[in-house]
Amino acid sequence: MQYDIIIIGGGIVGLATAMKINQQKPELKVLLLEKEMELAAHQTGHNSGVIHSGVYYKPGSLKARNCIEGYNQLIRFAEKENIPYELCGKVIVATSKEELPALQNILIRGRENGLSDLQELSEGELKEYEPHVHGIAGIHVPQTGIIDYKAVAIRYADKFKEGGGEIRLGEKVVHIEANSQASKGLHRVITGKETYETRLIVNCAGLYSDKVARFTHQKLNLKIIPFRGEYYEIRKEKQHLVKDLIYPVPDPAFPFLGVHFTRMIGGGVEAGPNAVLAFSREGYTKSHINLEELGETLAWPGFQKVAAKYWKTGFGEMYRSFSKSAFTKALQKLMPEIKENDLIPGGAGVRAQACDRKGGLIDDFVILESDAAVNVCNAPSPAATSSLSIGDHVANLAVKRF
């Protein structure tokens, strides 16, 4: 079977890209392949549902530009398609004087990114937004919201299929033959069930994006390191402690936002996540171990450098993973009233974090082109918020080939 474009990966970025390609050039024959029997099964389906405003990201970076543009597109899409969302706002809280410079830097970045109505908060003003929070200063970000990203992704899929696109589930890509001799000018995409031919491959494989990219990009200088984020849910009788969203000041050296409180669009409040090395790329539990994938992670020179540099942070995250009391203590920095028995084990997600050979945890989105493919190699949070903007960008790179 022959196609103009084959997209690999049925998460929110792959589906947004498929929809955008279809909208830009509807005459193209486009196929999306997903290895699972359902769409949005991994990072999208385990997402906390936060609509990010772009307050944290380096001005001018792909993350900042795509988050802000994606945010605006997402709100318009949700309204047009009647997908429930709420712009409830959040507070970012400094709990010590040592965090104040980093908090100020977030404020500056946010304003440079166009968020003009950010509000600096004193200790007393913090209490007006979140009466039970503990902090000495903060920032209120009114643009932040909540949504169900799986519902968004499924609607992208519907729009893609309505425009003539094709989706095949349960088809794991096992090999790609770029510009195969058997059919000059076409590339072969081989799954466990079929062999397809295509003029262009778009790789949106998320947790396996580096493995797929290596089929067409031999000298790839990064590897996906899976980090599991574990959540607790707050018991119903204590959910009143959290009005909206409460975040700490993140460690600027580490690409994670720290444990926080998130009110969810479907009801309830989550607390978390931590950030621990997952022993499998789809390792949603401590017991889920893939020795081959774990061995690849541990052997990667970049991960070895990360482990040497951040071992204390990593040990603390791992300790919180195994100790509910330690997890509770981390939450109590923001909310002293939270007790251990207020927390019920919740879900977990795995973040596909790109790490380069030198030990850099790559913060920005990474999109690489080759003759055969456009590879989305790093699209961590806020990729869900940014999905329509990333979809535009990748679609532009794809359709210009035709």
C-alpha cells in the first residue's frame, strides 16, 4: 500500500500533525500508524490535564513560541468543538528567601513571553487565592487552565478521518527502509502486520521517537530517558484545601516542575508528581521492568553524566517514590495541613525526556529533518498544550516536500 505521508504515533502530537497536514493539503494520502489498540494511550492518556501558559520557558525558544501559540489555538479549538475546559489560574509559590530570585526570573520570563497580567503576590495576597497554602511570596498566573487531553486528541483524530485521513491501530513499526531499491524514491515502513510505501515519514512516536528516528537519522546524538511521575489523589473530605492549581518554584537546573496540587477537569485533586527513572519506557509502576531498555538507559554516556551530577536529587525522588511519608513531607512545604492519610495512591505517567551524549537534559523541543523523515525527537511538557502549534510546524515541514 502506498501513501504520500505516513505518521508514526497516535498521541496528541501525532494526531494534531495529521489533522493539520490534512487541512493544509487535503489531496495528500496520509496514514497514521499506532502500535496500541487505542489512541492517546501513553503520555497523552496519562497527562495531568493542565493547560500551560508559557510562563516558565526561555523567550524565543521553540517551547515558548509553540506553547503560547498552541495555547491560543487550543482554547479556540475546545470552544468550537464543545470540549470542556476551565481557565482557573494557578499560583507559583516561594516557600523560602532562597527561592525568591528564581521566582522573580519566572515573572520576567512570563512577561517577556507576553503574559502581561501576571500578578506578584505577597504572603497575605497568596492566602486570598489559596487560603491553606504556605509561602512568603508568589505569582498568580490567570491563563493556566485544565482540560481532558485524551478527549482533545480523540477529536483531532475524528477531524483527520473526516478529512479523508486513515488510522490503523495495533501496528508497531519494526523497521524502516529509507529510499528502498525495490521502489526508488519511496520509503518502506514495515510493521508487524504490513509493509507500506510512502514518500515521507513523520515520526511522532513519543517514548520511542529516538528508536524510530535512528531508522532514518543514523547519527542521532540523543536518547529518550523515561522518567515516571507518580501521583496521589486527595481524599474528598480534604479537597477543599486546594481551590485551583498550586505549584512550587521549580529547580532551574532540572526540567521538572516539582510536586504540586492540580484540580482536575473531571473532578478531584491530584498531588504530585515526583520524577524517578522508569525501568521501562512504558513503566507506569515500580515493578514494570524491561531489562533491555533499562540497560540502554544505563549505558548511555549522557545518562551516566546526569546520574553523576544529580544523584542527590535522583535519590530524593526515588525515596519519595517508596516512602509515602517523604512524599507527604514534600507536599507539606506548600500545604502544612496535608497529612499522610489524606493521600490515596493515584495514577502515573512516563515523560519522554531527551538526553544528549554530554549529559544535557534537553529542555526545548527537538525536530530533526532528513531526506526520508521529519522526526519529532523531544516534545515533553507542554507538548499537549502546544500540540496544535507543533502540528502546524511539523505539517509545514512536511507539505513543503510536495
